[in-house]
Amino acid sequence: MKSLQGEVHLNIPASKAWEMFTNNETLGKINPEMLSGAEYLEGDGSPGSLRIFKLGPALHHFVKESVQKVEKVETGRSFGYEVVSGELKEVYDPYHVTFSFAPVPGKEGEQCVAGWKAEFEPITPTSPPPEKAKDAALGFLKLFETCEAAN
């Protein structure tokens, strides 16, 4: 299986970033142009839950929505899921994503490193790596600082 990953440094605590990522209402307010909404179709966010991301107009050229099956949750640290339907599923199968939030040593109450990792298998040999998904995810995570500053 192939993989792609990246990370951004945030000037907010990992606990706050985790809270923002796992709260569907908050996620939809960070940047509606990128992510207009998130909701659980089944479950409460624990493994086995189904969550839909409705992506905003800024990403419609790439993906409109993604239904994810939660695979693994390490509360406050990482959230992993497999895309089970949507445009990404038409290009990669499987497509697993993990978001992680780690405190910066010595600055635990102020900063964290937010990570994104995708493990995927392209359906065709010409399917490119999901660079756009990586860039969008990391850009979205960086916006957590702005949203937090506004609250």
C-alpha cells in the first residue's frame, strides 16, 4: 500500500485541536468554503461509526463529499477512518486516513503538531497520489488557529 503524509504546527494545544476536529458543528464553521458540514450517519464517533464530510465549493473540483467509517480512535491523539464512498473511493481502494494531534514538548498548553496520513491503493496505474487531499487537509488544519482565536 502507498502512503502520503504531512504535518502542520499549530499555536493551540493538542487538546483544543482534538476537540475542534471531533466536534462536527465546529468543523463546519472553520471554513465553510472548504468543509461545509460533517455529521455522523451512524454512531457517535467511536470505531464503526459512519461520518460524512460535505466539502465546500473550494474543493468541488476535487471532491464533493466523503463517507468515512471510523476505524480507530485514540482519544485526544489520533482519529483514523476508511473512505467507504464518495469521489476518493472512485480513485483509490482502499483509502485510509489518520489525523493526529501531538503536544509540542515543553509547550503542551500552547502548541501542537497536527498530522495527516493517507494509506491508499490507486485503482489504476495512472491515478496520482492524493496530493490535493493532503494540501487541503493541512490547509484546513492550519485554519484551526484562526477559528480558535475568534472564539
